[in-house]
Amino acid sequence: MNVVRSKRFLFLVLIAVLLVAGAVFLGYRYLPLNRIFKVRSVDETGFVQDPRANTWPSSTLLFDFEVAPGTPIPGNLSDKQAHSGKLSAKAFGKNSYSISFERTAGEIGIDNLRSVSVSAWIYLYPGQNEPLASLVFAASNKKINIVWKGVSVNGKEVPRGKWFKISGFFDLSGVGFKPDSRLEIYFWNNSDNDFLVDDLFIAFSGPAERPGDSTLVDLTRGAYTPRFNYPPFPYEFLESREIGNAQSGFLVMNGTIHFGDLNPFHTILTGPFITAERGMDDLLVFDNREKFEIYSFCTEKNEFNRLDPVLPVQVKNMLPGSRIITGSFSTPGKRQLLIIGKSGLLLGNFQTLDKKCSDNGAQVKFSVVNQADKNPFSDADTILTGDFLGVTTDQLLVLKRDGSWSLHRYLKENTEVFSLIAQGTGPIPGWNSANYERRLTSGRFLQNQTSDLILTVYRDIFHGKKGYALLRYNSGSKSFLPVTPGGRIVGLDTLQTNDEILSCPALSIGNTCFLWYSHDKGFKLKRIAFSDTTYSILSNVDFHGYRQDFNPKYFEILRIVSGRLLEKNQITHLVIGKNRQPDDPKKGPGRDFTDRKDLPNTIQVYQFKDKTGK
Amino acid sequence: MPHTSFSNRLILAVTLVMSILIVSACHERPKQEEKAGGRFVVKEFDPLVNWKVVEEQSGNDSRKAIVLDYTGAISDGFTIPTLNQVGDGQFEFEFYLKTTEGQSRTFFYKIYYQNESYKYPEADDQDSARQNLYAEENFYGSWEDTGKGFAETQKIEADDDYHKITGRFRIVGNPRNERRYFDGQENRRWKRNPRVGTYSFLLVVTEKEMLGPDGIPDEVQDISKSAGTGFINPYFFFLYGKGKNLSNTVSVKASSTLKVSAKPDPGAGIYIANAIFKPGENTGHYCKSCGASEELNKTAAFEQFGHYIDPGTKFSNIPVIMDVLQDNYSKKDYNWNRTFFHKEELITTIPAVSSRPCQTVAADPLQHSITIKNPGTSYGNWVKENVGVITRHGFVYGKWTLKAKLTELLNPNGLWNGLTNAVWLISQSQETWNARRNCNKEGYMANYYGGQQDQRVPSVGYSEIDFEILKTVPYCPSYLLPPAYVQRTADRSELRNWNVPFPEEIVENDANIMVCCTNWDMACWEPANFAEGCQTISFDGKTFWAHRWDKNYRAITEKTPEPDDELFGSDYYYFQIDWQPTCIIWRIGPSKDKLRVVGYVDQTITSIPNNQMLMVITQEFHNTKWWIGSPYEQDNIPFPKNDIPGTIYELTIE
């Protein structure tokens, strides 16, 4: 009897287990559990970052639902089919939802929520029921829906048994997002079908507009009439010159031998440091570590030669933390180094080489011309060299933070190396760095000048007003006086304090012009010329002759160095293009470079097409 | 020797006689069955006695062929044949007649012709005793003088012998002499040109008493007359209607047919007529083969096409001048230009039309070709100028096949040069003489350029059937549109901010352009399956997605991606619009015998035009706002640096 009871009991238990299992199965299969039990939005730390995400702007999200190897696969993922990787998200049965991704509007940035583009890869299992589903973008403020948009997937034409892509665009202008508005993206299956979802992509967008106000040229109203200093400007092209480095990231590349890994953050100076050939410049490259190199172009070999500077111990000791300035201070035509250390000055130059095309690594000695054991410029904010007196050697303009200045000239007998010629405390526009951001550049900015002028570009820190001034040293009054009225230029082509003014070949004999290279978020390289009254923009400058589509202007960091590097008296432009490693959120913006296949690091030399630069 | 010579001559003579007999036998017209009509018998009706060009012979049936003579057609319309083709410019017909009753008498006869290739069936498909609603639109005719009625034979003797009846006729435009195609008293037969395709010929012989009210109605005797319900198609009347069983009346459909085709010669010159070119003023580029001379007016089969440019289609273009096809323009270049120019640097413009007629089009009489070119541009003269030619002689229906080498559109990087190669048909005129058949459900949208609020009208003159080939995306199925493009940010310090990848479906199709096939039905809701959005339609084992934005949208479009290199990288390619009364089929291919279908619509989803149209071949810059979702926007494509040529080699309409 007990045996019978026991068997009966076991039988009942078995039936109960089977019933429960059946109920669970049926419930799982047919009940809209996902609706009843709200699917948890995914904990994204469980997913592996898709490497493709690095190629997209930060305003995009890409989920391919992959988890780290060895991690248990969550129940709402499938490992049976995937468009990429091994896993995809399930939306099985009527009223089922895929994993939902959530963000707050604040996280995305409300400015980035003018519109959203979405796409996903979908797999619909074979079956008879007509599909009805949507890829949904929804948002709510405190659980009150403020927007619901979907890409509808329905109709008998929807493919089955294969992956297909869906995509859509939703205009969100007019939706009242708040920083804590909750955004959700998910796939909603509203039919008796089974869907898989993979490679969900979301691109939030800000205003689609280009920067600027409005076009200035409207050809629908008549023919084009050029207006002074108004865009669009004509284009000129800098042509790539062959320097035997295969446009690589090394200045010298000869088979497997390569060196000259210059980067935009190096200090790179040009001038006749070692070359005996008049009218040719060398490159002096150094950083605040070990690097101290000289390169000189060898015309016979059509490549740069690296030279090994031999520095006296006293110079080596002085270099760390010192400021290095070049100029022809004691001898016209000879480019010298002025090393301004914490506790002294040292002026010297490299020996001149008649045969600079000898083997790479040839030594060049540095000789000290003069030195002082005291630094008279320790409180200098800016030191600018130039022949302000018109005497064929260079002087030093020393500018302090408060705008006071002093002008110094090399004097052999002077124990301080330089002697004071003039000084001033008067208000020169833009020179007081307590009130202004400023950048000073010296050069022969105007035609027929016998001395260098100073171009000051400044921005009022407090009011944001920008301006520039062109100044000449007046020996009589011992002061710098404005050459032009200068003034404020507003609009697109305003000189900025972080812009560079680079040497540039003259358009015609006697004419002077410069390359204006802007470092703002866009790219601006223009040829400009100064006159007694203003500066004029002559052209936009672009590059030509680069490999594939590796235009130097596309690099995240582009350095342009001008000098007479390849031909006598012909200005060429060394360009160094590098891309940065992506920012590390923990370490901040990096200074390391990455060599990308789609834009490999490069060093090239460019030159305007003919001698007049046309 | 003389004997030998005689026998040789004899052999030669016999051989010649035998040869002639054999050749005669070979060329002898196949005997046609006799047809009795009560008191007479008719046989051997040959409508084309004096036209010998046989294209096809099959048993008793022969199909002769003729190519339209363009001489004088611009003012008089086409006539088939012309003086250049047969002696007196008319077809000679003949038939044999004998009376079967012992009384000599005259009989009455009439020749009808009808275009069989592009016609509606004569009888209603539900009730064959009723004329098909659209059969009156068929191109049929008879004597040029419609008032002539039935011609009378000579007296046929009751001698039990056949008597030959001969006569002349020709096929002309406006064969019903409808006032609709008149200007004042002038019958402008070119407004209803003979259709291309195959013609049949119907001989009707009857007796005098049948020409009264109880026999053949006036509207059949004189086809210019219409009954209360419209014209009576004589083919319907005699082959399906009351005329089928009329006593003492015989209808004989000739076993010969005539295939008519048109081959407008591109080398015959380009006429300048469009007022947009100010033909009388801008004569600087005129030459013998291009200009506004009276000689070219008579001979040229093409005109320079003057695009109508909607001033509302302004766009602001980047100030870059470049040869996209040659200068290795890349996606990175595109992304950069799309991102970094300030608005102040852009050029506001609209596509232009040449202000110097004949500067960008040229006819080559030796090669029998026309070259068109979008001109290169320079700083200060930025322009995206459309170019093209249009035929001058309109047709209704036809298989329009163009052989052309139009410009490539994509460079090896998949970048688009901004051009749309278009091969299209457009209504010859929007005047009432060329109005489409009435739309019986809601009417048509009144204007091509009208908006959603445009009024609806029963009839319009506008019609257009397009091949537009450009870089764009499919609109169907709807869950594909638009691709998920990512906005760029004007910040060059991070490459990924501006050099944003294109969606994979765009990249995968880098080498393809989209062949867009469109019928402008002016949003007539009459078709049974008229719909908005996407719908499928099948033809020849292929399924096509047809798309219409909304129920007031005036056109329906199908798109097929095709390799740019194949269509425009080869020496030439064929583009065919097969416009039939109830459907339109678009085909392309490397040769005329290797065409493939790339688009199909029929009257169940769209209203098929029935008015006279011309073919336009253009290379034009479209505002991509018309082409939603396109990967490259016209604004961000450089102005062309060099001329962009295209060549038209051949156009046949058959």
C-alpha cells in the first residue's frame, strides 16, 4: 500500500513538475512578459566596447551586444544569430521589447538633441504572421512621455531568415527636453513573430548649420563683383616638393633607415646655422628633453642630412629650462643662438660646413661667442628678435607683463652681452598682458622697409575686442610708433592672437606678403599683405601633390615652418602633420600621436608653383 | 565558232528567262484568300504595291518597313511615305474584284489604316459588341480628305473575271482632321504625328445602298465626324461592331503590314528656338550645324534644350573648383568641405542654362552625333550649368532607344560629380491640343510646379517620363529611409568630429548610381491601385518598388542601383523608354539586344500619358533637396573645373 502511495505521490509530483514546466514554457513563449516585467535597461558596463565606436563622434552610440569572454550571457540576448560578433538582442513574441538603452538628456547634451538618427540590423525568424515592430526613440519628463518616434517594420515584404538593416531620422526640434529627461532607445515587437536586433546605432545631432551668418555672394542677383577683403577668395596651391622621404612621418627615409621624427610640439627654428651657402637655411630642432638636432638639405642627394651638434659642457648644462632665441646678433648673416638661462646668457653659433652632404651624423661644433653669468631678462614675458634699428644685425625687444618694454643690442664689450638702447612704459595697444592676450611678430611687413616692424595682434581679455597694430621703432623718440592706423577688424577674417604669420615668397619683386595660418577649430591658410592702412587678403592657400587624400590640412595637428630650406632664397614650407591618440577620459587630452592608415603621419615640404609664388 | 556562239547565247537566254521566272516566282505576292460579299468577291488586297522593303516574311504575311522621312516634317508633320521615298509620295494599293451576279455595276471601297503596336483593343473586354472606351484614341486613318467617303470603282463587268482596282493613299498626321489640331484654318498635322510601330490596312468594299443610314454610318465613312460618344473606330465597326455582319460589304485586312520607325539624325544639326537663349541676339557660337537659320529649322531633328530653372531651388555652394572625376576627390575631401566652410564663403546660386547658344552643344554631321558639355568654371564665374538637347518631332507612345555615352558620375572613390544624366520624355506642349485624357477621379494636379494646395483639374497638358540617373538612395522599403547619417562638427582638432564615416549601405554601394524611373502622372487617382508610400509591382519575373510621397505627389518613381562604370564608363550604353498605352517599361543595356528591365509601371498604379511627347537628353545639376537622403549634397560638391562632355550617337523610336 505504501509502495502504491509512494508511486502515486511520485506520479503526482511528476505531473505537477510537468505542468509547471509547461506553464513556464507557455508563459515565456506567449505571455508578454517583457511588458509585464519591465525589461531592465542594460548595465552597459557588461558590454564590450565596439572598436568601431572610436571612428564616430562622441555624440553617437553603438551597441553590438557583445559581452566579455567568460561572462554569462544575459537572458535577453541570443547567441544563435548575430549580425556582428556572437550575440544579438531578442524581441520574441507579441509585445516584447529588446534591451533598452537609457540616457538622460543632460548626458547627451540638450544641444545635441535637435534630431536623432537611428539604425539597427534586424533578423526576423521565418513564420506566417505579418510582422509589426518598431525601432523606438522615446523620451519622458518625470514619467510623462514627451516624444515617441519609431521606424516601423511591417508588411509582407519584410524579409525573413536574413539580416537586414533599418534606419530612420527623427526631428526633435520643439521637444522640451530638460537635463533630467529620460531617453530610451529600444526595439518593440508588436506581432507574433521573433526578432533579433544587432548593431544598434544612435547618432544625436546638434544644429546642422554651418558656422557663420549668411552668404555674401548671391549669383542669382547678378554677376560676381569682388569686394575688398570679403570672401570668397581665389585659391592658390602649395605644391609638394620631393625630399626623398616618401612623405612619411620622418624627415629622412632611405629604405629602412629613417630618422628625423619631428613632431609639431618640437621647437623648430630655421636659419643659416651651419650652411656656408648664402641664402639657404637649416633646421634646428630641439625639445625640453634630449633632442637637439640640425638638418640641412642636400641638393645633390635631394634629401635632408642630419648633423650632430657637439655642445660644450657649459651649454649642455645651461640648456634645461632655458629659453633659446635665434638671430644674427653679433654678425650679419650668421644665425646665432642666444640661450637665456636662469642665471646667465650665452651667445654662440655652430661651425660652418662647406660639405654638409657628408654622411648623416657628421658633427658640428658649437662655439661660444659671448656669455654673461647674469640673466638681465628674467622678468621678461616676451622676447622678440628683429632688426628694429635697420643695422643688419638683430636686437632684442623685451616685453614685461605690464606692457613695459626695453630694446637691447649686442655689445661685445658689455659684460651683460646686450646693452639697453631704449625702454618705455607708455601704453602701447595690446602690450599689457594683464589686459590683453597678445602675439608679437617681427618682420618686414611693408614694402621698402629698412628695418623690421612689429605686428601686435591682441584681444581684450575683459571685453573680447580684437585688434592689431603695426609698429616701427623711432630712433629719434626712442619709442615704437604705429605705422598704420591699425585697429579692429571684425568678422570672419580677423587676426587672432593664436594665429601665426609666416614668411612667404613675394608675389612680385619688392612686394611683401605673408602666410596667415590660423589655429582655430577650422582651418585658415591665406596669403596676406600689409599696407600703410590695413592688411589685404590675397588668396586662400591649399596644398597640392600629397599622396591619396592625405591633405596636410586634415591633420589634427599641423605645424608649418617656413624657411629657405631647398633652394637659395626661395621660401619653402615644412609641414608636419600628426594625429593624436584619442583622449583618455581619466588622463585627459593626450600629447601622444597615433599613426592612422587613413591619414598617416607626414612630413613634407611645399612651395608655391613659381618664383613669384603664383 | 559562230555555232558555238549561238548555242552559248541560247543557253544564256534560257538561263536568263528561267532566272527571271524563278525570281518572279519568288517575288510573287502570296495569294490571298478570296472574300465574298454577297454579290461580289474581293481578293489580293495589297496596300503597299510600290513599297518593296520587306523586313519579315512569314507565309502569306509580310511586314514591310519604312523609316520616317524628316524632310519638312517640322511644319507639315510626318507623311508616310514622302516624295523622297516613292515616286509620287503615296502608297499604291490594289485589289481584285469580281461581281458574282449577272449585272455590271460599280462598287464602293475605302482603305483604313491603324497603328497596331500602340493601340487599345477595339472592342470592350467585357462586351465585344461595344467599342473600347479608349479605342477612339488609336491612330487610324483613311483618305487624307476625310470628306471623300467611299471611293467608287469603275464599272465592273459581269464577266466572271476579276478586275483590278488600284489607288493611292498615304498616312498623315491628324488623319481625322480634328479641329483640335488646327491653328485657324491651318491643319497642323505635326500636332498629331503618325505613331511609330506597325500599321495594318483594312479594305472595305460595299455597295451604294449600304452607304445610307441603315448601313455604314456617316462617322465611319467620314472619320472626322464623331458620334455623340466620340469617334467610331472603323476597325471596331467593321471587325467587331455592326459592320461585321453588314450585307454586301466585305472587310479585308491586308496580310501586309508596315513597320514605321523614326531615326532622328543627331548629325543633322541643332536648331536654336527656345526664347531662353535669345536666339536672335546671342549668335556668337552659331555655325552651320547649330543655330537659328531657316535651313536648320527645316533639317535639324534636335534643339538645344533650355531648362526651366525654378528660382526657388537656390543652394549655397562651396567655393571650390575641382574636377571631381579626375582629381581624386575623396570622402574625406567631401567631409572637410562640407564641414569647414563658413556661410560667408559660400556661393548662392541656382543651376544655370547657357547664355550662349551653341557653345555647349555641337552636332557632328560626319559622325552623326551630338556632343553636349557642362562647361568648366573659374573663380568669379562659378556656375553649374545644365546642358542638353531635345527632339523636335513629337510622338505618342513608342519604344524610344537612345545610344549615348553620357558622362561618368562617380570617381573611383565613389564621389559624385553632382550631375544627373537624364533621358526623358516631356509633353511637346501644354496647350489644349496636347492635353492628356481626362482624369476621372479627382482630376490631375493643375501644375507641374504647384504645391500641395494646387487645384485639381480634369485635364492637363503636362506629362513626363524619366530616366534620372544620379547618386541617391532607395526610398523603399520605407524602413530604410533615410540612412543614419551623422552630423559633423567643425572642429579639426579631432578627425572623427568631421571625417564621419558614411553608413555601410552607402559605402557598399560606392560604385553604383541610382537609375530612377519616374512617371509624372500629376497625381491622378484613377488607377485602381493608386497609393502613396511604397508598393510593389512585378513584371517579367522582377519585383519593383514604386514610391510616391503622398497622394498629391505628381510622380511615381522606381529606383534600381546600377554600376556607374558600366553605364557611363564604356564607349556607349543604351537607354530605352518603352511607352505603351497601358504601361511603361524602362530598359538599359550594353547593346540593343541585351537590354534589361530596370523599371515598370502600369495603368493599375499610375496614369499613363497619352499626349505627344519629345525626348530630352541632358546632363543637369539637381538640387539634392529633391532627392531626400542622398549621401552627397549638391551644395557641397565643387564647381566643375573642366568641361564635362556627353555624346549622343543614335536615337530610334519604333
